[in-house]
Amino acid sequence: MIDTVIDFFKAHAFNVFIILLTASVLRRFAMLFMRQFIRRTIRPESFKTVQDEKQREDTLISTVGAGLRAVIWIITTLLLLSEVGIDIAPLLAGAGIAGVALGFGAQSMVRDFLAGFFILSENQYRVGDVIRINNEVSGKVERVTLRHTMLRDLDGMVHHIPNGEVRLATNMTMEFANVNLDIGVGYETDIGKLEKVINEVGRILSGDPEWRDAIIEAPKFLRIKDFADSAMIVKIVGKTNPMQQWSVTGELRKRLKIAFDKNNIEIPYPQRVVHSSEPKKTKKK
């Protein structure tokens, strides 16, 4: 038994090593060539920003790379089986028959691949984008393949969504984003003064060295949106670079609160008056 194993290794070990080494080197060079080819093929003038171009390239590299790796290792597996004496002709024939059978039962997988193809060709979203799918799941795109999309949400949880299940994809970081802030102020507020304070805060924020690279258009007073029960609702808008809208809006809220306090502009909040009644004490006779 031991002699048989030793003879087997003597006969096949070197060839198996060469096959595995060749597959590893081929995969490495194929991935390198594919990356260089995609980065040279994508035209920069087709994108508004360098970030958009990079995200498109990373998405195509991720998808094409997955297909390349699968093809290389399938061929490697067949070569290894052939080397150790297993006839792969029946396997290939069986795979063809199984493929036809699976084609009828794997319609959902075919739908996933077709949907993935259109997601990539239409550039609906890329690796690195923050998206919301079907108004149910949102997060940052970590991987896109022809079959599925992988998102990581703010809690760190990873969601795997088959592409065929994507009915509505909302991309929140494509090309640019908006500051869209509603804030309530007291009815006695001077509107002219309020507009001046808001615009000044937005102008200073957009000129701050720490924030100016994130802001495209300074946040500004747009209009009075509504008359609520206890406040006038004011809409403030601005434009930021992708994925910067949340941090810019947070900083804007902080600076507006400081500016409103300095200028005696009230931000109303619900108040409740509670009346308590105690039972009357009866006098003892």
C-alpha cells in the first residue's frame, strides 16, 4: 500500500506541482493584465470626477476578476483530474447534460446574471457607492458580480442581494450629493435676519480649509417650507461631493445652533404644561 502511494507520488507529484504553479502564475498575470487593460480602456473624459472613474474601474475589475479566477481554476481542476488518471470526457459530457437540465430549473440564476449585466453596462452603481435597494436595505457597495451585490450597512452587517431581486436601486453618491436640511425657527423671527445668518454660516463653512474640498456649492437659505404648529420650517440646500453630504450637514447643524444662539434666533421645541390636583383635605371637627 505504501509502495503504491510512493509510486503514485513519483509518477504524478512533479506534474501536479507544475500544473498548480502554472495556474497560480497565470492567475496572477491574468489579473494584472486585466487590471491594466481596464484602467487603460476606461476614458477619463467620460466621467465628471476622478473618483467616478476609479469606482467604475474597480467595479469592472471586481466582476471580470471573479470570472477569470473561476475559469482558471475550473481548467486547473480538469487538468489535475486528467493527470491522476481520471477520464474527464464523461465529466464534460455529463456537465453538458447537467447544464441543459439546470437551465430549466435555474431561471432565477439566469435572471440574476442578466440583471447584473445591465447593472454593470448601465453603470447604475459601483464599488464604493452608498445605495438603497428596494427602499429596504442600504449600505456601501463592497462587491458587485454578475450574480449578486454585497452591501455593508452602518451596523457593519453585510447584505448579499441577488441582482435579479433589485427592483429599485437608489444611488446616493453618484457624481454629487445635496445638503437638504429642514430646520424650525420661532414665528417671531425676523426672516431677513434669519436668511442673512444662514447664508453667512454656509459661506464660512464652504471657505473653511477643513471643509471646502467637500463642498461644491455653499449651503444657503432657500425658502420657508411650511408653517408648523409651533415653528416656521426653513429649507436649507447646498451641494457636496459624493459621500460628503452627511458630514457636511452635521457640521452645518452644529454651526447653525451656535449662530442662532448668538443672534437670539429661537429653535422651538415642544413644551407641555402639567397641572396636578391634590385631593382637598377635610378639616377635622
